[in-house]
Amino acid sequence: MTDSTIVELVTRAAASLEAAGLTAIDARQDASVLARHVLGWTLEHWLGHQRDTAPEGFEATFTPAIARRVTREPVAYIVGEREFYWRAFTVTSAVLIPRPETEMIIDIAIVASGAYRYPQIIDVGTGSGCIAVTMAAELPLATVVATDISAPALIVAASNARRHGVTDRVAFRHGAFFGGYDEPVDLILSNPPYVPDRDRATMAPEVEGHEPAKALFGGGDGLDCVRSLVALAPDHLRPGGRLIFEFGQGQAPRIKQLIACQPALHLEEIREDLQGIPRIAIVTRR
Ligand code: GLN
């Protein structure tokens, strides 16, 4: 039993999150988001009612949620979802949490799809399915193959296909890279693991301690998967088709070299993210 108001409990929770290493602003924000999640309240309702006495049973759910955040588990895993391209995606610790910069792949791929009546797309290393499902949802005439080496990730991706009503146009395949799918497609999309192994030591505890390592790390220079993707792409693209993929800070020069080594490929453009960091490669099959 408690007579505390919700804000009082949130303030106390924020203090423990600050003690766990979050900034004061993040601590307050995360405690509020988790409280709102536990209550199932909209932001509007929250603004009007956060000074109410906490309802019966609130602490029993809120306290364990805060305890998880104290271990630096990301909020998205605790609430079980994250928004991507205006849709909510179910996420578990089996999948990388969708990042805003990855939405650039969608913007670019939608434009590139304009050249096709029935775009055929493959998403290599689909994870949560955010790229594959978003493409299918945005383009009602597109069909998408989504692969992943992780079976648990594919279960999450399939649940997101159901959630967004695109199960009839997204096919999942378990396996590395193209998952044994050998038909050439119009677009290959991928957010591969690209973080250099040695960066592990300097990563945020939320990422390093909680997100799946095989979705993040790409070997010594981070480019192990990118090298294979670029090498395999020509055989999996129709002429004029595109490979559009994400990469990490400082990797643009190596990406240019890798693509220059493939006579069947042409680097059309490297797009910067909102922070001005070169982030997405747009490659054409000659
Ligand atoms: N951008 C992610 C991060 O920095 C990495 C994503 C990836 O490796 N594909 O945590």
C-alpha cells in the first residue's frame, strides 16, 4: 500500500537511475516513460494526472521496471517496443533496437522502388524486421525476403510482420546473408553489424551489455559482413538494381575502396546522417 503520488515515486526512481550513471535529464525522462508505460497512459493523461496518488498495484510493476533500467537495460526492451518510421516494432533482447539513422534506408529505398511496378526486395540481417516490414507496409505492391542468422530474431521479425499486416508479402529465411535465396532482386537493403570489435570497450552499457553482439560487431575493422555483402551483391541484383546499406563512422573511405574492387558495382552516393556522419551507401548494379 502506498499514499505516495506518482510524481513522488518517479522522483525517487529517477534518483536511483542517476546513481546508476544516467544523466539527470535521462533519469527523469526514463522514469516518467516507464511510469506511463506501467499505467498505460497517454502523454496527455499523464500531464493531467501525474500528481494523483499512485493506483493500487502501480509500485509492484514500476519497481521491477526501474530495477531493470538500473542494470542499464534499454527502455525499449523494458517496454517491449520502439518506433521506427512511425510504426511501433516489438523488440526483445534477441534484436537490435531500431535506430533513427536506419530510417534513411527506407527513404532512399522508397525512391529507388519508384522504378519498379512490383519491387522485389531483400533485407539481409533483418533483426526486428524494421526494414523489411516497413518496406512492405509502405509499398503495397512490393514483396520482401528477410533473412537472419538468428532464429530468435526471426520470431520477433515475424511478429512485427503480423503486427503491421504484411505477412502475405514478407518471407523469412533463416541463414547467413541471402539465406539461400538465389533469385536476383531489385533492391538489397541491409543494416549489417559494422562496429569494430575493439570499440566494445567504449560503447554505452545499454548497447554493449544488452543488445545482441552478433547484430553489432563486424570483426577487426567492423567490415567483415560488409565485405561479404558487397562481394555477393552482384549475383543477387538485377542489372540496374541497388544495394543500399548502413555503415559506421569513419568507414566511408574503406567502403569506397571495397565497391571500386567490384567491376559490376558502381557507388552512386554516400548519404550523411543528421549528424553529418557518412552513414548509407547507395550502390548500383551495372
Ligand atoms: N549504430 C549502431 C550503434 O552504434 C550499430 C548498428 C549496427 O552495427 N548495425 O550502436
